[in-house]
Amino acid sequence: LIHCSRVVFDCLCNSMFTRKRRRESAPIISADKKESIVKKSVSSPSVSSSLLSSLNFDGIMKKKRKLKNSKSIKSHPCDTGEDIRLSSFIRWCTECGIKISSKVILSRRSSCANIGMLATEDIQEGEELALIPRHAVLSAHNSNIVAAMETDKEFKKCMRDKSDWIPLLLALLFEWPKKEDEGKWFHYLQLVPNPESLEPPMMWSKMERERLLTGTSLLSRIEDDLENIRKDYEIVVKPFMERHPDMFAKKLISFQLFQKLVSFVMSYSFSDEHDAESDDSEVYSELLQRTMMVPVIDLLNHHYDHHAELSFHNDYLRLVAVRRIKKGEEVMNTYGRHSNTSLLQMYGFSDMKNPFDVAYVPVLSIVDQVKEGGSKKTLKDVNERWKALTAADQYSNKDIFEVNLDGIVDEEILQLIKLLLVDRNEFEAKLEDLQKNSCKEEDDNSSHCSTELDDLQDDGVCRGDSKDNSPANAFENLRKKELEVLSSLVQKMLFLFPETFEVTEKAIKGTLATAHEKMAAITCHGQQKCLLALIEKLEKCDFHN
């Protein structure tokens, strides 16, 4: 009976302290307006409670004791009250050499999510807010699992072309089940969000994704992500865990659990972009510490108009204010200049006011639009030209173009339409010019630089930044046929969304049934807005016959 009572008590504690998903918002939001953005979908997969218990998720192993000395808590840079886990985490930070400015506190009050960093005094641009030693970040390199990874030849071989996240994911699977007296990271892992509570779209049911996200590029991107995650698990993760049964209990060898940890790492990990000098013998060691969990910093929430940025150095990481922060404001970090599509895919939220939103245009949709309504000869010509362009490495089947909120498109959209429509002789001449320019660019740059889509899958290439690469007069030299192709393509893309722009806008302002519906509606609304802005530009431009 005593044992059963303790189990019931643990379950109640787990329910009370389940973390809310961080969400993007204004710096200060009142408590009555806070809401979780990850309401659990009825049909979404879930990890069994026994499996979660084995990982100590969200305080299963939390001690049931009262604070002996409340005054000692106030000396730490946090506003904890009776929050044992937060105060224990702050003490752990001090022991690890993590320094937090006296002008900020970690608090659950006045944060746009469950916890955040608040300014207790005015802070000026350039002031240091936190300093984290390299040994205090959680990576495979800093975990006791590192010895197994360095001696496992099969693992080294498999990691040559795999995700940098895999070592960190294995480190989390190894460290999370440990009790307070067994692991260095216990107090940190007790504070971070419960992976069970995080639900980016890849954790939604396929039916729900198709219902809410049709018309966006997320459907194909998420399918690619899930396929890559499955391959990584079957080829690298599962075999490694099975080769080391002394380190991983059998119940931890679960794809379902691994997928949930992937969503956690997607949302909260950091990648080291600091270029330290190294030789070939150190490349593998760098791989094991490239992706990491950064205590304190990963508690900060995101806002596009952020207050602070993290920088990487040889021996430490440093959080610095990039603009003035007023007393009482929540200190906001940035996850990058992401579109709502990328924010929703990676972090599980989207922002109605996101100034970096874009619509994505798959390259193959342009090719198909040029073919539409054409004769057999036209279809043959377009297919031959597309084959020639991909063979010459000018385009690939997974290229994606951007249209921004001002309706400005990547110039390569217009260039491709023209190449597919010009006569044969002109096409061959233009292709030759493109190849010459490509060779010249390769000579000028020691390495090819491409813009990633800021998401899990990196095999689709975004063809540049639409805000910077397109001149205002990009449509001036369009011919009638080229204008028709582009206009028809945009209209077709708008038709694919679940609702019209007006209906989506009203739905966002109203009360939606689920958080998933709201985030999906905001994402669709942003892409529709970009495409409508492009249509408005096309209607105003003159064309040449």
C-alpha cells in the first residue's frame, strides 16, 4: 500500500509539473493569457508510461522534501519560491562554473512560456548576461558515453555521413535514466521540458498533417524528415545500443522514444559554429561535441526582435545583450531568421507577426506548369531542357525558391521559366553562359556556399535569399507567356491551401479548437500572404510579346 501510494503521488507530481511548450510571443505576456501550444492530438503517437518512467522524464524521480533554508534560495539568480527543481538547478549551475548576471533572474513569473529569463535592472547593449564553460554543456563529448563512441569502430564508420544530432541523442538516452547520485546532469535534465509534451508536426498524425498543412511545403519536408530519422535509428542508433547492453536497458531501444527525443533536440539544442583549428585526427572528436544542450540558454524563449545572442568560443559560450533591455522585460533569444514553416517544423510554433516569413515554390512545380497545356513537342522539349539543366548542375529536383512578404521572388524562378520557353538555339547559348559563370564562381570561392532551409532535412536547396537577390524591376522584361506561367502557378498554389486567405485570417483571430489548428493556420496565412503579394506585383507589371 505504501508503494502504491508513492506511485500515485509521483503521477500527480508529474501531472502538476508537466512543462508547457515554449512559444513565440511578445516579451511580456500576462499570466491569464499564457497557454500551451502543444495540446495533445488524440491520434498522435505516445510513449508508454513505463518507458517514460525509465527516463525519469519530468520529475518522476523528484525528491519530496521541503527547502530547509529559504534565504539561501534568494541568494541565487532565480525566482523559485518553493520550486525545488529550479533552485537545485541554479545551485548546480554554480557548482559547474556557470555565471549568470546579477541583473537577471530565471523565473516562472511573467514569462511567455513556463520559464524564462527576466531583467531585474535596466541592461545596456553589450552587457554579458551569462557565461557557460565548455565542460558545462551537455554533449556526447562531455558524457560518460564518449568512451564507447570513441572505441566503437562500427559507430565511427556509420557516422561519416549521418546527422550531427545522433551522438547527442545517444548521450541523452544514456544520461536521462540516471538518478541524482549517478549522473552529473540530473538537476539539469529535471528542469528541461518533458519530451512527451513537445509536438512539432512530425509528431502529429499523418491525417492531421494533411488536413491542416496541405498547400505548404511542410508535408513533403516532414515525410523526408521521418524517413531520415527512421534510417538513422535502424542503421546507427539501434545497433549501437544493442552492442552496448550494459549502457542501455532493452526498454530504451524504441523508435517511438527516439523520435520524441529527436523533437526535443530539434527544439532545444545548439550547434557550434565556432571554427577551431583542427587536423584530421580531431574531426571525429569535434563531431561528438558539435551539437549540444546549453544549460540556462535553452531556457530563453524566441522572438524575432530579440534581446540577446549566444556566441561560441574555445573555452566557453557567452550570452550578450544586443540591445537595451528594460527592467521587467523577459530576455528573448533568437532561433534565427526563420520562416513560419521552419519554426513550426523545428520548434512546434509559428508567429503571426514574423517579418521573415516566406512561401516556398518547389522547382518541379515550375517545370510542370510550363508543360501544362503544351503539345507533345513542347513536353518533349521541356523534359530535354530540364534534363540538360540538372546534368549541368544548374538545378536539382529538390531545389526550392522563395517568395517573401513583399512579393519579391528569387530571380532564378524567372530565369528557369525563360530557359524552358526560349527556342532551342537560344537555350543552348544561355546554358553555355550559365556553365561558364558557374565555373568562374567556383574559382572565386574555395567552397560552394548554399543557403539551407533551416530544418531537419538538408537535401533540399533554397536558391538564395529572396529579400536581397531580387531587384524591384525583376518583372520588367517578362514576356506574355512567361507572365502567364508564373501567374497560373501562383494561383494553383493558392488553391491547394485548406481555406482561402480571408477564411484563414478570420480563423486565426477567432477561437480555434486546438493549438495545432492555430499554428497551422498562421503558417498557411503567411504563405498565402506572400503569394498574394506576388500576384499583386504581376498584375501591375507590363510584359513584352
